[in-house]
Amino acid sequence: MTGSNIENDLRVGYTFDDVLLIPQRSTISSRKDTNLQSNLSKNIRLNIPIISANMDTVTESNMAIKIASLGGIGIIHRFMTIEEQINEVLSVKRSEGIMIDQPVTIGQDGNVGQVKELMSLHKIGGILVKDDLNKLLGIITKRDLFFEYDDKKSVKEVMTKDLITAPEGTSLDDAKTIFINNKIEKLPIVDSSDELVGLITSKDIYKRDKFPISSKDGKGRLRVGAAIGVREEDVDRAIKLTEAGADTIVIDIAHGHSNHTINMISKIKDKIGKADIIVGNVATAEGTKDLIESGADAVKVGVGSGSICITRIVTGAGVPQLTAISDCVSVAKEHNIPIIADGGIRTSGDITKALAAGASTVMIGSMLAGTDESPGVIVSRPNGRYKMTRGMASLGAAVDRRIKETNSIDEQEMLEYVPEGVEALVQYRGQASEVIGKLVGGLRSGLSYCNAKDIIELQNNSKFIRITGAGKAESGAHDVHIVE
């Protein structure tokens, strides 16, 4: 497009506030009858179409565990060392399962201080003790550490040695009976040679009953994704993350339609086993096509649409989010590859519109940044309580990354850095389950208004209407004094 034909070539780009879904005669008797299952990627299906964003103020293991238990999935951000990110993935995988096949262990010559560090690092209440030949020797739990103030005391002195164990192949129903009859909480699983095979906990069985739609892998563990960049060391990061159990690897770069991204797909595709590759971000049909042809199992859509992103202001580039979703879906649909709508979601209605436009799932950032499960502390202000969020291309994020990578900071480099994100405070919202519950409830209602019992029907049945500024104003509360 050149200056001479700009008027002929310009398209209109739409975002969520520009349109509404037209209500239709509905056969849905209750919104509870709607089915929200959808594909995250080519091989992974979720029970709710919600992903927590791979931002350092949104998703670490606490958030990933919570959202997976509710039927979605969290993507562990990449702005930490490989070892730290692996531990975050392991924390999710060890939080629940049919059997924990990589339980945290320690030798009997270890000390109380080391046990406390492991418990804190992995957020667990018990550690199995084994010898160099993998023979189970005992267990040390928080109960064993009551009133133990000498951190140099050996594990052998404080551990519980008389253990109730179960043989390899024990079912969950049999394990439940053992828990009830023996009033225990942890059941080590051993083979015929008394070598440690895994661990079943009473908490895992309880969680299976409490969260029946949680997102789980074939071993009954909660699903989790992990983000990487496009540097050479990220190849090793991807391999180690999948070895730790990550179900999907997200190649995370602001401008995903680039040679860096495409080359990264080919570098890791054959090295990470069964883990699907999610790639983004893009905003065009051409970008989606190139990523899919390079091997992407899902494509993340959204350039400059996030609440803390200023890419469009700084660079002048981007596509309004609803149009971007529609354009990208037009190509992805031909290849049966799911689209993830990343950015611009402020309400449950926006989720309905994004899915109606063809997205399979949505990625949520700032709305979850203000919850208990997000990293960071609550900040009190005269007008309320808040938590911090920031774009991963913000100056603060860039400074933190530089310090973590080099233990120093180049002031000249930082002066030349052009941020494409901002740092901000978001209102404290309580537990993530409350936020997600409201989003899911609104989405179910949205389906019923469009006479859709599931997301596929929503996409097939939906009809959009463009609205004016006056129509947008009319859509919200107006001409009244809101009672808080």
C-alpha cells in the first residue's frame, strides 16, 4: 500500500467493543447445560477455554495449579532461570496425580535444614527418605519437624521409619481404603524389591472428587504449559521443560511472524516428544499460515491488544483484536489448528465474542494479575487494595531480566531501550476461582443467548452487529447512580 492508493486499500478493523452478538431464539433451557470444552492445541483439550498468561505477574505454579483444577491451563512464564522454571512445572505436576512418579526425596544423611528448604521450594508437607539404591527407608513430614529447631540434626534421627506402603499397581480405590483404615495421608508405592516407585496422597484423591473437570494428562497430573524465547539456549530449555512434564511449549515473542520464530519451531519440533508447540503472537492470516506450515500446533493471536501493551502506540503496528482473530481463523480452520485469542479481554462478553469469531480459547492476563494466586504482594492505597502487573516488554521487566541474566545492568543499554509495555496496578480481586467462575458463568449465558450448547455451535450460529459509540454507552449501566 502506498500513499497514492491508501484510501482504496484501507480496511476497517474491529475490536470487541465495536460489535455485539445478536440474540437468537434459544432451545437452551439452562446455561448449566452448555458444554465449554475446547481444543487448546492439536492434541490437548480443555474443559474451559481459559488460559492464564505467561506473564511474570500472572502465572507461576500457584496460578497454574488453580486454573488447571478449574478446567483450564496456565503457562509458566520464561523470565526466570531454566532450573527455576523446571521447578515451577514440577510443582504443578506433583500437586496432583493418580500417582506421583517423581516424588521429592532425600537421603538419610541429609539434615533438617535441607528438608525445610525442599518443603518450601516444592510447597509440600512430606519428603520420602531413600538410600543410594532407591530403597525406601522412611518419611519425614511437617509433623516430624514440630519443635525441631536444630537444622543440623540428621534426617535419620527425626524421620518416621515404620511405614505403611502399597505394591506397584495399587488402584486409587484400594489406596483410599488404606488411607481410611490407617489414618494416614501419604502412601509410598514400592516394587517387589522394596524400591521406591511413586507416591499416592490422600489430598490427590480428595482433589479428584472436588475438581471433577480439572485438566489432566494421561497420568492424572494437572496439565501445565511453559514459555520459551527464541535464543539458542531456549532449545535446551524446551527439552528440559518437557522432560519435567510440561504438556505444551509456548514460543513467546511479541512479533511471532518472524524468521526467529519459524527457525525455533524447526529446532525444537523433533526434540520435545509429545508436547504440543504453541506459537505467537501474530495478527494476520499470512502470519498464521507461516507458523502452521512450520509446525505450530496452535497459534496465539494478538499484537498490541493487551491492557499493559503499548506496541501499537510505539510502533504504529497492529490489528484490532476481533478482526485479527477472524483473519487468523480463516487460515487455521483449513488446517484444523486452534487459535488462542491473547489480549483485549476485559469481560466475559469479550470471551464470548472472541470464541464466536473462531478462537478456540482465550488467554487472560491482567484480570488474573489481581488475584491471590498471582505472584507479588497486595499493595494498599487510600482507595483500595491492588496488585502489580506489567507488560513483559516494559522497562521494569527489561531491567529485571538484565539483572537476573548478568547480575548487573548496563545503564546506557537501558537508556536506549524502547519499552512496548507499561507497569500498572490492578484491583485486588480475591481468589482466582472467583474471577474464573464469573467469566465462565457469563460465557455460558452468552452461549444460551446465541442458541449454542457448545463452542462449535456458538461459532456456527453467531451473528455480529456493528454498534456505534452511543450503542456502546447504552450497553453499560447508564442514567443511574451505581450502588457499590
